[in-house]
Amino acid sequence: MTGILGKKIGMSRIINDNGQFVAVTYVQSLPNEILQVKTVETDGYSALLLGFDPYNKPTKTRKYKFRKEVQVEDSSSYKKGDFISLADLGDLDIVHITGITRGRGFQGTTKRYQASTLRKTHGTKYYRHGSTLTTAAGRGGGTKKGQRMPGHMGNEQQTLRYRKVVVVNTEKNIYAVKGSIPGAAQSYILLQKDS
């Protein structure tokens, strides 16, 4: 097994062997149910469809609030309806974390692309351009392709690779990843083991 679904609990800090504080993010991964087994013969690739966080009143077609595919090398050893826990992943050292970033709403170019502004004093002539049409007379006008503009920021899928797992508690199905991970508290997370 190479991955499991979970829910972000929050951030904290622990003390390592050297007496230093290390910022960590705790994630709870309760047992995931295998909803579908995909094989090379039927689907062209080998993967498992996992379900996490069941509804209080599930229906025939909607049982879990979060479903995600996890690719495996050989799916023939898995069956639909089985459960996968954190202990089935084995030793966790370096993992990849995938989540949805926090939504920031509609933002300008300064905040959206971490741009810097010019000074606003002593007669700066280049603070307000008035148009995005650079060299409009020479190229016939129009905004050039790839021009950074204001727009919606955040609420996108982001994957952090090669994150170190600091704490693993298989009894409570909780693990701690060093540093921060995308998403707010109680948001869903996909953990993939580094192969």
C-alpha cells in the first residue's frame, strides 16, 4: 500500500533529541474503505478508490465525504470492502502530502504573485501605469499571453513532496509531519508513501 486518506487536526510543536522545538502538523487517518479496485486489464492501470469520513446517514451511492484514488503496483491482492489502516503502510519516514490550500478570495497582483511595489513618494513616475497594454502601438494592442493579473487566489490542490514524518501512533491512527501542510484544520489530506 502506498497511500491513505486523512484529516488535518492542527499544528503544534515537539522537542527533538537535541532539545530544539520542531513545528509539526497532526493528521488523523482512520481506516479507509476500498470502494473500487482498478486493474490493468479492466481500466488500464492499477489503483484503489478509497473512502474516508463516512456520512451520518449514508445512501446507496454516497457513503463517504471524501473519496480519492491511490495508485498501487499490484491491486490484485486487494478486495472491495476491505479496510486499510495506517499500520498497513509500514514504516513512514518520507512522504508526499496533498491537500487543498486555503481560499484567499479575489486578490491583486501584489499579494497574488508576491510582487513588490514602487515607492509612493517623491514624485515616482512609474507607480500607476494605467494600462496593461505594453508597446501597444508596435504589436497591434492586446494583453500579452501570460500577463499576471488580479484574480482568484488559493483553493487549489497542492502537493508537498519529501516531508519528514516525526511521530506515528498506529493505535490512535495519528501521525505528525514536520512543518506545515496545505489546508485549514479539519480539511482532507492524501498521504503517499515515498517509494
